[in-house]
Amino acid sequence: MRLSRRTRWQLQLQKTIFIVLLLTAVGLLGWLSNQHAVTFDWTSNKRNTLSDNSIELLRTLEHPVQVSVYVQDDETVRAAVEEILQRYQRKKADFNYRLINPDIDFESAQRDGVERYGQIVIRYQNNKENVASLSEQNISSALLRLSRPGTRKLVFIKGHGEKSITDSGNTSFSKLAGELERKGLTLDSHNLLLGEIPQDTSAAVITSPQRTYLDGEVELIKQYLDNGGNLLWMMDPGQMQGLEPLAESLGIRFMEGTLIDNNINLRRTLRIQHAAMIPVLDYNAHALTENIEYNTLFPFSRGVEQIADQFQSTVIARSLPKSWSESGPLEDEIAFASADGDVEGPIAIVMALEKALAAAADGEQPSQRIVVVGDSDFMANNYLGTGANLALAMNVFNWLAGDDALIAIEPRRTPDIQLQLDDGEVMLIGAGFFLVLPAGLILTGIVIWLRRRRR
């Protein structure tokens, strides 16, 4: 079929118009993709998306945020860093960041106190904070602290054989102290013989004293509490060391004896060797347990119970049903005997106490917060990394210091990046690859060969 000159011209015009429209559409799509980013997070726990708490925090920040990240000129590392920071930038237009090579711009690194690659410096208004590693929890927590300037000071009572926050021994609290300082909390130790607890204390801490408190020291603690002070009180099994009046003023009692867990199968699963190592699997709803998703472990602990209603109480953690408080020594065969004074579980180990205080001048309604724990070793160096012990410890101190919002910003776990197969499933897959698949290929080849021979 011969085409006329006019028809050929019309076809050529149509092709030209089509190409122009196609290029225009591609250009518009490119411009739109550059101006408006659309992302989809299909991971099981949305770990590549900012949490609602972080988004809400960004909405409250009225001023620009400047972030400096000190990394080498590694494209892979820089791309990973930018991917995290751009999540914030998409939610807050004046969230600005710079990637700085400390080997080149060493003056900025020295000014910001940078000691190694990967450190982040976050500035908001006239305040700044150094963050050790890049994660949503670290960045959002730092932004929250910068938006609410002011020292949050924890005072650890000393002078009676309490746990040390500086020693590196297994039973000391040096690892906990490092974690708290990285979160921006200020730590101090105080001997009550030198005077009252400082007025700028966010929370005082008593960590299972080994020697008796003097009456005057107990009065100083009660005076601190009467003034609305917050307290974390941890007591291991044993003597109360003269602190009975303090317990009475709080309306609580530390039970005699040591908690024993008789859930043998669970202990075997968790590889717990001693019956006095108490696992806790479930928690009551409270700010302290908001992000606790797995078990905690309380070694050689005692029970706590409320005996008066001076405070509103919430049991945070308790032992399992097959447990009891053993009144006798932990030797030979340990068995429950109510006639000997043993108390059947479940028994509370961690309890939060709270009561409202007089309204402040700015209209805020403050509250006094106290946490009592029948164990101190769960925060010690040798158990802090067990299960969710660290997460619970950080929640306790954040709650006592009034940083409730820090509790809700939790690190995202990655449950969908590993494929767990048992031995039977592995053998089935292996048989499929090494037997079924080769046999299928051989059979297919034979069938094709037979068909060709018949032709």
C-alpha cells in the first residue's frame, strides 16, 4: 500500500508529537519526584519510618535543628546516614544536616569535641549535644533533651556499702552510670553525713546498703521526700539496715526471705542455673513498661508489698505463679513450706508509687514518683545486659527524672531479617535442590528426547 505525501507527513507529525509528549511527561515525573518524595515502608515493624512519638516531637520544635555527622568519605556509609536523617527532614523542613570528614575539617571536629568517626553533634537554639551513634532513639532523645534544657541530676546515696557507680566490678553500677550519662543525665554520689540531699536532685537512689543508717540520715531522706523528692530504693534480701521508718513512711514493706522460682522448664529454656534467679515475662501497663517486650531477670531478690495508701501504687513486675518467698537458707533441697513462713507467689518485685503535688506557678501539675525494687543486682554490671534489664533500668530513671517521653522512643527491633529453619525443614530444602530438582531436569530431558525420536 502506497502512502500519499500528505499521509506520510501526518504520520511523521504524530511521531514527533508523541516523542515530545513522552519527553515532557518523563521530565515532569522527574521534577515531581525531586520535589515530592514518596516512600513506602513494608518492614514488619516499620523500622524504616519515624515513630509517631518522634513525629510529634518534631512538630513541637519551633526553631531550626542543625545536625553535624562526622564520617569519612565512604559513599555507602554516607548514603546510610543520609537515609536516616532524611526521615527527619521530610517531617521538618528546617531540619538541616551536614556530613563532615573529620580528617579534612579537623577544626570543626576539635570544636565539637569529636573523638571518633560516626559521632553526631545536634544543635537546637543555643544548646548542643554529642550523640555516640546514629539511631532514631538517640536522635529523638537528644532533641527532646535540647528542647527542654536543664540539668537532670541523679544522686546515689553512699557511705553504707551501697553499689558503686565508678568501680568496674561485676556487682557495681559503672555500666549503668555510663548509659545514664550518655542519655544526658548527671550523676553524683552523696554522703548524708555531709548534709541534706541537694535541692537540685531529680531523683535520689538507694542501692541495697550493707551497713546501718543513722537515725539522722534516715530523717534527711524523709525530709527530702516530704519536700516532694523522687526516689529509687533497691533492697536485696537481708537486713533493712535501719531503714524501716522510711519504708513505713512510704506505706510499703520489703518481705523477708528470698524469692524462688520453680518453673523448671522455663529455667531450662532461659538457661537459668539457680532457682533464686527470678525471670519476669509479663508486666502491668505503666510508663515504665511501655517498650518492654521481653523478659527481665532478677537475681536473688525479695518481695515488695504495699501496706498503706499514702501513694497510688502499680506493681510493675512480679514473679511467676510457681514461685514463693523462701524464709530459710538457700542450701540443699529447696521446697515450699508454708509452716516455716514461706509465702506463695506471684510476688511483686518492682513497684511504682506516685502522688500528686501542689500545682506549680506555671499551671503544671507535678507528681512525686518513687520506685521500690526488691533487688539491686539486676542493674549491676554482670546482669545489666541480660534480657530487658537495661531497658527497664533506663525507663525507671527516665520516669523518675520526669523524662516520660524518652521512654516511648524505643529502638526498632528487626524480627523479619532472619529465617529460622529446623533440621527437618533444612533436610527438605536440601532434598529439593539435590534430588528433586536434578531428577526433574533429567526427566524433562528424557521426555524431550523421546518426542524428537518419534518425529
